[in-house]
Amino acid sequence: MKSIPILLVAFFIAGSAVAQEATPDVAVETINGHKVRLRGFDLERRTDGGSYVHGWARREPGQAGLINAHLHVETFDANGASLGVTEGGWNDPLSVRDRASSPVHIELARDDNAEIARVRVSVAPGARHD
């Protein structure tokens, strides 16, 4: 009976080591603003070549009122050149009452030739432009 859980743990460790080797680390910078704080952002690449950023957004403590803002996700190559900007937002309204975080999931524009080395997620004023 003990061998099955030990075997599962060994497969889990081996699988995560392979997954870490396949995806290089990409620095994700977050810039808070307009009554919104961003936390825990990461870039994930799918096996089909697409990629997306995900993380959490929440209202800053003590900030009530309307939040008229959206997110800009700008990607950069290894030389620092911009690969483009994608706009998005948080999935749920940012709560005033309980300050709960809202998940963020933004699909990036697909470019098979681009090698993303760095990502900047920032809160931009106003409505989305798309």
C-alpha cells in the first residue's frame, strides 16, 4: 500500500522538473495604480504555441468609488524591444466590502517568431481601447 503513494510522489516530482525545464523563466513586472493592486502574475505558455498571463487584482485598502481602469500587458524580447501590447481586465468586479481579489487571465497575441523575455502588466486609466 505504501508503494503507490511513493510512486505517485516520484512521478509528480519528475513531471514538475520536466515542466520547469521546458519553460524558461520570464520576468513579470507589475505596476499598480488607479486604486488597483496586482499580485502573483505569471506567464504561461501552452503546448500549442499560445501564451497568457494570469494573476490577481484587488482594490487598494481604503479606496472606495468607481474604478475606471483596465490592464495593459506589454511583452518584450531579450533586447528590450517591445513585442506588443494586449489589453484586458479582471474577471469580477473589485469588491469594496470584503476586498477580495479577482482573478485575471489575459490571452496574449500569438506570434510564433517572438521570444518573450519579459512582461509588464500595468493598470491603465479609462476603458479598454479594443
